[in-house]
Amino acid sequence: MSVKPKIVVLGGGFAGLNLVKKLDKKKYDVALVDKHNYHTFPPLFYQVASSELDPTSICFPLRRELSKRSGRGISFHIGEVRSVDVVNKCVVTNYESIPYDKLVIAVGTTNNFFGNPDLIDEVYTLKSTDEAIRIRNEILFRCERAAVEPDEEKRRRMLSFVVIGGGPAGVEIAGAIGELKRYILKRDYPEIPVDDLSITIVEGTDRVLGAMSPQASETALRDLKQLMVNVRLGRLMKTYKDNVVTLDDGSTLYSEMVIWTAGVTGTPIEFTGTDYKPGRGGRFQTDDYCRVDGLNDIFAIGDVNLLTSEKYPRGLPQLAQVAIQQGKFLADNFNRDRWDKPFSYKDKGSMATIGRNRAVADINRIHLSGFLAWMAWMFIHLISLLGMRSKLSVLINWIWAYFSYNTALRLLLMGSKYPKRGTLWDKG
């Protein structure tokens, strides 16, 4: 009996999950490694952060997905990747060593603080479900605390929010806080004057949503201002200390809660047995077949893939559609065991939502805005969710919130810190 080659996939995001579900389990043993036991839907992190969706609506157990017909024959390993030994061909996690014949890196990205690592302890980020829940709890706590604060100046300081970065994530979370200010505050927190809450978005370029069309940027800017969001364009944050944001022109903003969405970098992986280093942005330079240049039997897909071309000299955009398409593409090449079909990205457009009835979409040469774009945004995101239960849950939440501006999710659930987890036997 011949032993099947083993493919180890690092990361259960869009790229990794689509790959393992499409691989032919009759030809390969497949192992999926992820530090979480669930797959998430990052485009809706901001809705968890703004109390519009429950975290379980955008998180899906990986073992459930892998136990379905398309995923049988896959082993799941929880663990955080510590290193990859390219000589002995094994992945080392914080719990075990996993041998491989082929390795696929699909670990996604993490926050990029552009040489200022101290910010990790100072700002709020939005790259995981845990971080989204942390933002939600902090916003709710500040509103509750401000509602019982008699000092006007203290109240204003508590409710001073700054978002760094004017990409889709920044625009969407800023718009969500803007809706809180314009529509929800006077009803749920009548003790707080609307003007006591401030929200400012800081973007280093001359427009928000810079990767989208100029029309989309103009529409988003107009919608943000209608939601009482202050927009500072052409400005970079230099420092954040003692609740003061200092910009590159010397001006300052007071903020007790800074939300960082300004950039991403590839999740770092250490390699042993080689002097290989990832390329620009912590991404892995690959050929047209997602094979990492300079490493044998190692592939990279999704946000950590750096596939350059004349059209994309800085690499393909770090979007869900790229990850999904590359996962399916690589599975097809593995299954055929032929490498004569290079990867070709099919751009299906991009979109962002700023609030209820407010969105922008660029689909090929068609530009949509307002209610029509908002409906298109909801439809695309709804059908992209895994599982009928999640689709129905999200749809019901959206319909209820649309007509009532209300949600049962505005609960301040902080969680208990004690007792601490007992020491595991393998931790000494």
C-alpha cells in the first residue's frame, strides 16, 4: 500500500479553507493548522465591533466544515506556527511537529504599525473576532460610563474616538460609530448630549477608499460627514502618547480610544535550515503557480502571496476574492498534478458600506452608491457566509436593525478573568 503525499496547510481563512475542501483526499493526506478552531468572516468584523452582529454569526467551527462530504479525510491541528524546518520538512507549532511533503502558507496578515511596535499596547485593532469584541465592549463601557458622568469635559474625553486609516475597514467602523452618534445616542443614552461624542478619521492620502474609484471616495466622504464624522485627509499619525494623537503637521487630537486600521503585514513565520526571508510587506514572492521563489515544495496563497505582474506591480490586492480564487486554483493544480495553467485573477469589483442606505461599489466599470450599493453589499456578504443558520441569523438581525435602529446585542459582556486556566501536563 503506497503512502499518500501529505499536504500541510497553514491557516483556515478564505484561502486555506477553500484549498483543503477542494483537494482530492484520495490522492493526498491533508492537515490544516490554525491557532483558532474556527473560520471567520473578516469583512464583517466591524459589525461585531459596533454591536450589529453577534460574533457567532461570522465564526464557523473548522471541524464542522471539515467533517462535511467535501472535507472528509482532513486532520485539524490547533496551534500557532513557531517555525518551518525546510531541511526536515516539518512545521513546528507551540504544541507539536507536523511533517509535510507539500506546504501551503495561507496565514493571512496582521497589523502593521510601520516601525512603531509600542502602539500594540496603546491602540485598538480590528483584525480578529477577539479584537472586534474588545472594541465593542470598550465603546459600550464608555457610553455607559459617560451617561453617569456629570462633568462635561470628562464626558467629552471619554467619548473621543479616532480611527487611523481611511480604507474600507476604517471607513466602515467610523461610519458605524457615526450612526451611533446620529441615531442611537439620543434614544439609548438620553443623558449624553450628541455633541459630546466625537469621531475623527485620519487618512494619509488625499482621499478615503483610495483603492476604489474617485466617485466612490467622494460619495464615502460625503456620507461620513453626514454621519457627523470629522475627516482629516493628507495627514499621518506620528505618535500617540498620553491620549494625544500627534499628526505629521504638528497638530494634535485628544482621544481616549484610537482604532488602528492603517495597514497590514504578513503574519511572520520563522524558517530554519535556510536564510530565506519574506518580501515586501511580509509577503512571499511566488511564480504564477503560487510556488514560493527559493523554497522547494512550499506554496503561498491569499494575503501573504506576492504575485506581481504588469497590471499588479505591487502584488495582487489583499482581498477575500483573491484568496478564494487562489485556494481553488491551487487545489485544482494539485488534483491534476499538472502545472501548465497559471493563476489568473478575475476582479469581481470592490465595495464598502458607510452605514444604513449608504454604500459604494465598483463592479467592473459600473459605479453604484446609496441604497442600491448598500443592497448589493448586503447580498454579496450574505451569500458569502458559511452555513444556512448564519445566513438566516445575519439576515434577521439586519432586517430588525433596519426598521428599528435597535439590536439586542448592545450587551456589555466583559467575561471573567478567574479562575485562571490550570497548568497543562505538557507545560511543565
